[in-house]
Amino acid sequence: MMKHSDSSQQEAGGRREQGNAVWRWLAWMMLALCLLAGLSYGVYYAAQRAWHAVQRASGLSEEDIKTVQEVRKLVRESPAYKPAPAHVFIGSRLPWRTIAKGVLWFNLNGTLITGQFDADADDELLFANDNGKSTLYELEGSSRPAGLSLAGIVFNAVAWDYNGDGVDEVVTDHPFNWYTRWSNLPVPPQFANVNPSLNTPVFDVAGGIVALLPCNSFGSPPLLGDFNGDGKQELMLYDDQSTGKAKRLFYKAEGARLPTSLLPFIGMYAQAADIDGDGNDEVVESVYKQDETGQYSVLRAYRPGDTTAQALAPRIVGSRFALTDVDADGKPELVSARQWEELDGTRVVPFQFPTQLAQAESTFAGAYMLDLLGRGQPQLALLYSLDTRANALLLFDASGQCLYYEELGSRIAGSGLARAGGKRYLVVQTDGSIKVCPES
């Protein structure tokens, strides 16, 4: 009996020891998991702090940072969210040069204006981001700070030589409380009591007010063109849009005026071109329509002083278009998202898209004629925002054949043409960079 009792006690002790070993092992595992979780959180917290430090260094407030994070979360959770695809291009890669590159995408979220902002013969790029900082970039690579601050609600801006001295000023539709948000300089005494909602300011790159043009242009794009055939650029601004009949005010240098146009429609998008060969530019606007066939835009053309507009033959999908001489016949043609055509509707040339884009819905983002491929004649350079792929540049010849295709990555926020050193450059602003490509 005694031996049996001792044996039972030993077995029980062994089982307890095994149980204790299991619990010790579980405790060590829990401790290891806690340490790993703590380490991971520490790394995450440190990364977040470093990230916020970079954001604050870029001029963003804590509220701005929180807003950006909330927007990113909404985008990621959206059913329509798709990660950007890998970079794809067709043809020999173009010699892009990056003028500016943001550490964060919102560092290059702002207004890009191409113009001649100093006394040399070359164009510069004036970029003003939403944090209130602005920089002048030379196309050949150098840069310097500029005093003009365009922080706030800025939709459209143009460079215009207001006083005829060979150096461009900046005209833009203005946000509310425009001067206190835009300029680092004190308000000039002559403008201290001026109602900002009834006037459009003309700024120099230092941020000073050069002039105030009597016009409520908020939300409407300024348009440049040679509307009187004198070889100089005039400025058109929209006014009194709330009446349903928008005035078009035409300004010459120093603020002199051409006759006003009052028309019974408000265009969605406008371009200036000499469509009738008389040496004067006309304004061509796209006007939104909807009927049983769907949504589309019709084109209307007019001149300073007109109270009626000429209806042009084509109608387009969407509202964006361009007027440029595609076939070298000396007359502008209409370029839209899927084709180019004569303004009288007599000839339509569809674009032959690459296979991967044939069915893609796209938003037209700009059209320019220049020789990027070195073939001795210009190509039609089209910029697109595509719903199924990244944003893209495509080059077409006059027959509609696609000669080149390149995905540019993130959203195309702006584009234009600039000239420096005897060359023309295509300028493209995305959410992450400002790039230029020289004409060959």
C-alpha cells in the first residue's frame, strides 16, 4: 500500500510539473507577443511622428494633416478605389526633365502659371502651392522663391503683360478675402477700401497689386487672345454670372476696354482662335446640353461687342476641347477627347487608340502641337485622365495614328507650353511633380 501511494504521488507531481511547464510556455509566448506588439507600435508611432514632422515642415497645420489623412482613408475605403498600375509606355521614352518633385503629393497641389516673369527672353514657371508658398522655376533647372502667395480658392490663372514692360503679371479668379490670403505685402493705400468681390486683381510675382480690374470674375477662367488684331494679347473676363446672362469684358493693356459682349449663356470652357481668317481671335465656348440622346456640349463663337453668337457645327462629349492647326492648312481645327474635326463639320478624323485604351473612358486634359519625336513635323500631343489606367500622354499624327503612349502616374493637375533657349517645352504638372519635355 505504501509503495502504491508513493507511485501515485509521483505521477501526480509529474502531471503538475508538465502543466506548470505548459503555463510557463504560454506566459512566455504572451510576453513575447506583447513585446512584439509594443515594438511594432513604437516603430509605427515613431514613423507617424517623423511623417508629421515632414508635413509640418511643408507648412501644413495639424488640422490640414488631419484632413489629408481623412481624405486618404475615404479614398482607400471607396468601392471605386484602384491602386495605380505599373508604369507603361509605348515607343522610345521621351527625355522628360523633372523641374520640381514634392516629398508629399500635396506639396505640389496648387497653381502652375507659365509666363515671362523677368527681363530675360525665356519663359519661367511660377508655381504657388496651397500652403501659400510660391517659387519661380527656370526651364533649364534653377529656381528661386517668389513673393506671390496664392493660398486659398484659386481655380484659374494666366500670365499677362498688363503694363507692356515685357514682364508678365498674374491675373486669376479670386477667392473671398483675396488680398489678405494671397499677398505677403501690406495692402496699398489706394486699394484699402476697395470691395474685393467686385474687382479682379492684377499681381506681380512679388505679391504686390499692380491694378484692379472692375469685374467679379470669381470661379471663371481668364482668357487671353488677340481680339482686335493689333498683335498683342488682350484679356477676357466674365462678369455678373448670377444674372443668367454673363458679360464678357475685354481688357487691353493698362486697363483700356474693348466693347463688352452680353450673351444669354454661360460657357463651360473657352478657347481663343482666329476661326474665320480675319486676323482677329474669336472666343469659342462649349455650352452644356442634355436631350434624349444624352449629355453633350455645343460650340458658340463670338467677338467683342457681340450680343449673339455663331453656332459651330460640331458637338462634343464633355466640355473640354482645344483649337489648333492639326493638318497644317493654316486654320484651327477642333480637338476633343476622341477625334479632331473641321469646325464646319466637313471632316472628322477619329484617333486610333492603343488596344489597352480602346474602351477606356477618359477626360480630355489638354492638346498641343509640337515635335517631341524629332520627325521634322509636329505631332498632336494629347493629355488624358483615364478612369481605368493612370493619366497618359499620347502623340498622334494628322491621320489619327497613335505614335507614342506613356502613362504619367498621378492626376494631371495642369499643363502648358513654354519657350526657353530657342526651344519649346511641354509642361505637365501632376500631384507629385512638375516635368518638362523639350521639342526635338
